[in-house]
Amino acid sequence: MALLIRNGEIVNVGSRVQADIFVENEVITRIGKNLEAPLNTEVVDATGKLVFPGFIDPHVHIYLPFMATFAKDTHETGSIAALVGGTTTYIEMCCPNRNDDALEGYNLWKSKAEGKSACDYAFHMSVTKFVKETESQLKQIVADGTASFKIFLAYKNFFGVDDGEMYQTLELAKRLGVIVTAHCENAELVARLQQKLLAEGKTGPEWHEPSRPESVEAEGTGRFATFLENTGATGYVVHLSCEKALQTALRAKSRGVKISIESVLPHFLLDKTYAERPGVEGMKHVMSPPLRAKHNQAALWNALTQGSIDTVGTDHCPFDTEQKLLGKDSFVNIPNGIPGIEDRVNLLYTHGVKRGRLDLDRFVDAASTRAARLFGLFPRKGTIAVGSDADIVVYDTNYRGVASAKSQHTNNDYNGFEGMEIEGRPAVVTVRGKIQVRDGEFIGERGRGKLLKREPNHF
Ligand code: URP
Ligand code: ZN
Ligand code: ZN
């Protein structure tokens, strides 16, 4: 069935127009004033509402075996949570560990999503070792449409790569035109500091941050940048959390290193005092890099306003209370991660746009368009234009509510942003022309999501 979205204010990067959008066969076919609605057209009245391109979360974990357990969402729950919050595409980290075969891992991750996700999705392929078959396997994976890699400088002996493996990955990525995303913390320093703190009897979640201080992240960021500089590859720092690492990345950018920066929702809104709360309340806020001292938030917001932080993701990674308690005797055993997929857009709109830190242009860019461009999805995704997929968010700026575990769709028993006010939410969300969400409820087609094939675009 055709769809007509009438009279909304369409917000794209670089333009704002009051117009109608007509959708046929999953794509936008016309944009203009007073478009006719042929018989059998579904009509959405967007008068008084903003109309955004579907939002893209460039960093989520759905299927994730990690720290002796599994992240809680499936693609059914994770994609519904994403859509309710206005995210119509997510890019999942495909994370086989060092002992796994990369290609088998890739096929396993694909099988977990296929026919299950209600929104479109893609993968960043993690390179967690570099052995003789790695190059040919990665070439197959890129040929299959997964044109971005992920490396971890942290998580020694599990996901982490050494400098030689990082070099080999970047050198191959440069040849293939593939962007490499990186978790930048020095694995050796983290391991040593963890042992030192534990030996001093410091076992609670409040010691997670001191075990991976800002300098450890700045070192990882700087090393990644230096390796990019010397291989000519294009890189993307994931979940950058603090001013020290930011300055390091910006210095690299300014000397011409091809490096982009993602920060994630928790680091803009939560600080390390959340992880210092007693017992399991603190554990719920353990993630890596850790929540930081509050002054870092101003630096992140400022860089986001200016566009030198490129994107805002979530690093969505839900572990429930029982799982968090795996670390009750030692912070090193607390599964790292905070959910966020459902609240990213609304909290970014509230704390960014409504609080005057982001104009609408930068908001759409940071939450959708720039990720689409960086990861080879533009203009299919990330913009409202004739020929683009009809992933559309009709946004109600008058809605008032709170982020809460009571109303969330993600499969978890807590919400890291519990009680935070939300000033706006999607009224209608479409995926390739089908209405999937109305006013906070999923009403659409489960399993509608498709794996998005992407071409390398960083030569
Ligand atoms: O704490 C986090 N970030 N958990 C998920 C794994 C990762 O590092 O992205
Ligand atoms: Zn990470
Ligand atoms: Zn992550």
C-alpha cells in the first residue's frame, strides 16, 4: 500500500521544508506540496510535527557472548526497542572472540538476525586475531556487503588485538577501502591496574573507572591514530568518553589523519558517580570505557555541537541485575554494558535540541546522516529524498514522559537512564514505507528488517 505523510516539517541536514512525502514500493517517490493521495493510500497527518530521516545507531550489541554470559536482547526485542525510539537501522558489532573462526562467527551473527529484526541492520566485523586465513575470510565478508571492521585494543586475550594485528588489519582495510572502528583502551594497562586494585582489596564497582583511567583511553586513541597515519587507513573511534581522548583524536584529525569520532549516550548524560552507587546500583552503570568525571560531559557536548564528534551511538549492551551480580565480589567480573537503544533519540533531542546544545541540523547529522555517510548507507538511508528508503520518523515535540524500565521494550529489568525526562518522541516510525510504530507502541511487522549490503567507500 502507498503511504502519504502530509504537511510535516521535513528536517534533513542542510534543509527544512514543509511538504508531503509520498511512498511507493518501499521508497520515497515524491516530495512536494499538496500531493494527491490515490485510492488505497494510507495517510499520516504530520501537521505540527517534525519529520526526520530514520535514525541510525552505529554501535549496538544484540547477540553478544561476553564476560561469562550473553547480552539480554534478541533481534526481536532489540529491534522493537530501537524502532519505538525512532532508530530504523542499527549496526551491530559482530564479535567472535580470539578462539573463534571469523567466518563461522560472521555466519552465526547473521543467523541470529535473519528474519528476526523488525528494522534494517548491518554489521561491523570484528577482527579479533590476524592469522593466515584472516585476509581471505575478511575479503569474503566484505564481498558479502559488510564493509566495516572493528578492532578492540582492550579486552586482552578475548577480543583484543596486539599492535601487529592492528597493523595487519589496517593495512588490509586500506587496500579494500574499508573503514575500521576501534575500541581504544590500552589492554595491558587495564589488566595491570585491575590486578593492583584487587590486590589492595578494592573490589567494588567504584573501582572500575580507576582501573581504566582517562590516560589509558587517550593512549589507545593516540596509538590507533598513529597506526592510521602510518597505514593510510580510515578509522572511527567508538564510544569516546573523555576530554583527554577527545583532544588526542582532534589533534590527529587536525594533522590530516582520517579519523572520525563516536561518543555514546551514557557518556553525555551519566557520570562516574552512577557507578559509585553502592552494590548492584553501581554495577548497573559499569561499561567500558567507564563513565567519567562530570567535567568531561561539557567537552563532549561542545565537540558534538561543533561536529568534531561525528556521531552519537549507544553501545547498547543490556545485562540484567542478576548478570551484573556476577561481579559482586570483584568489579572485573561485572559484565560491561548499559542499554540505550530505545532512549538515544529522545534523550539526545531533549538534552541536545531542547537544551540549546544542538540545532536540528546537527541533531539529524549526529544521529543519522553522518553514520549513513561514513558506513556506506547514504543516500539509501540517512536522508529524506526521492529514491531513498522510506525510513521516516514523524516526531511529536509536545510529548512529555520519562525513560523507564517500566515502559521499555528492550529485554532488561533496569534502565540506566531511569527517570530522566523526555521532551519529544516518535509518533510514527516507518521502515521502508511500512508503519512499524505509533505513539510508543510497536504495531508493525516482526522480521521485516533486512541486512543492508554496503560497498567499501574509503579509498
Ligand atoms: O561496556 C561495554 N562497552 N560493553 C560492550 C563491549 C564494548 O566494549 O563495546
Ligand atoms: Zn567497546
Ligand atoms: Zn560496544
